[in-house]
Amino acid sequence: MIDVQANPYTYNLDPEATALVVIDMQRDFIEPGGFGAALGNDVARLAAIVPTVARLLDLFRRLGWPIVHTREAHLPDLSDCPPSKRLRGDPPLRIGDVGPMGRLLVRGEPGHQILPELAPKPGELVVDKPGKGMFWATGLHETLEARGLTHLVFAGVTTEVCVQTSMREANDRGYACLLIEDATESYFPAFKAATLAMIQAQGGIVGWTTPFASLHAALAKEEGRG
Ligand code: TIU
């Protein structure tokens, strides 16, 4: 086990059984004209974490450890999009409507793509999910179990929506979860802060958090080996 300095206390990372999970670093959430912008959000905030997520991906690639990328998106016929999701609120464009990056939150459209700087490499897992959480209707738990993975390091957007939902779902399925604080972002700074605080509270009720530098420092020796 490798000790990673974390909050609220040391995270014991298993070098044989750890995957990186990068949640929804898609054009639809991070670039103007996508689903995030249609909901009225300032999407520019999210772009700030791209260099840190890229460093995290580089680290896992150098180590040769597994990487999972998720994308939130629906089938073109929207058969996997519940009306309660599509009809929520009063946005100028809804899921499935055509925007500047194609149909919002629909598989295969330009907005569905992961940012080119963070694009998946061959051999990395890419999971399309119709919900906020990464386990609903994806089969991902079975895939991770089959590979013997028990520890998940999380990054991506948005902290309190898809990242937190996925992390809570993973915690309930028995994974030890570590969220990288500067590799996740929200449209709402207060929600990011609250999410980190609630993960850390009560002795790490759903996991641990730490800055990228702490993880990097802890894995420096492993990297030398890899
Ligand atoms: N709206 C918002 O904050 N997030 C989402 O809808 N999806 C994800 O977090 N990926």
C-alpha cells in the first residue's frame, strides 16, 4: 500500500488495484454553446482544471495504471433520457435540441466529445452514461470488478453533480475513493467547497480528498519503477 497525504487522513492506495476515473470532461460542459451553458452557467470556470487533469492522466499513463473516462450523453432517439430530466427547468435549449455544438447531450455530437487535450488513448475505458452517476445503466461495476479494481481516484466535472454522485455510488459499492481537489470544478465555487467539506466530514464519510501535488509526491517512487 502507498500512503497518500489526504483529508481527513492518510489514504492507503493499492498500486495493484487503482484506476483513475475522469468524469465528463466534455465540450458540452466546458465550452460555450453546450448543455452547461444552456442551463445558464458560466462555463469558463471549468476550463481552469484542464492542465491538472492532463497531468493526472499523464501520471497514470506513465504508471501504466487503468484509466476510465465517462461522458454524460443520451442515445439519438432519447429513449434513455427520462422525461423528468429532459423537461426540467426552462432552458432556452433542452437535451436533444440543436445548439452550436450539435444536439445537446446526445452521443456522437460534437458536444459529446472529450476535450482534445484530455482525449482517451487506446486501451482506456470510455463509458457513456445516461445519468449523473457512472454506475447507472453502464455495467461499469462489473467491468471494474472483473479487473480486480478496488481503489478509484476521481477527477472531472461538475464536483457536486456527476463527480459526487459517482463517488457516492462507488463508495456504496465498496471502492475506496480519492477525489483530486484541483482536478475537479463546479459552476458554483460554494458548491465545490461544500462537496469537499462533506466528503471529508465524519471521518471521510464517503471518501478522501487531496491536491494533485500530494498524489504526485506519493507516487513519485512508483513512477521511477514504471
Ligand atoms: N449541471 C451540472 O452541474 N452537471 C451536469 O449536468 N453533469 C455533470 O456534472 N457532468
